[in-house]
Amino acid sequence: MDDTASLLSLADRMLWVTALVAAPALLASLAIGLVIGIVQAATSVNEQTLTFVPKLAAIALVLVVFGASMLGLLGDFTAEIFARIASTAR
């Protein structure tokens, strides 16, 4: 029973880490897409490729700003997983 609780705890933490790592890039892309969509609706410019470059630039900026903390979060989680594997193997 303890192994099942530990596994579920690890799966829960994994989902939270995934959400925290993906959220900044997804939210930036969503915000830029919404702004450009509103501008396109207001100006009647319906070009599908117009959103690509601003979204790409915003995601690059988010990765520059938040990349270190995202990698730190992933590194800490990876170390925790390997520590749990090592303690389970004993």
C-alpha cells in the first residue's frame, strides 16, 4: 500500500511540474494569439501566418526570462525521482 501511495504522490507531483514548466510558454502564446486575433478581427486582415512570428518571439522571450527556473524545477524533480528510485532499490 505504501508503494501505491508513493507512486500516486510522484505522479501528482509530475503533473504539477509539467504544468508549471509548460505554463509560461503556453500563456504567452495564448496572450499573443488573442491580441493578434482581436487586431485581425478589427482590421479585417485574415492572414493565418501573421500570428506565427510574434508568437515565436514571445515564446523565445519567455524561455530566456524563465528558462533557468524551468530547468531548475525539472532538475530538482529529476533528482527527487532518482533519489526515490535509489531508496526503493535498497
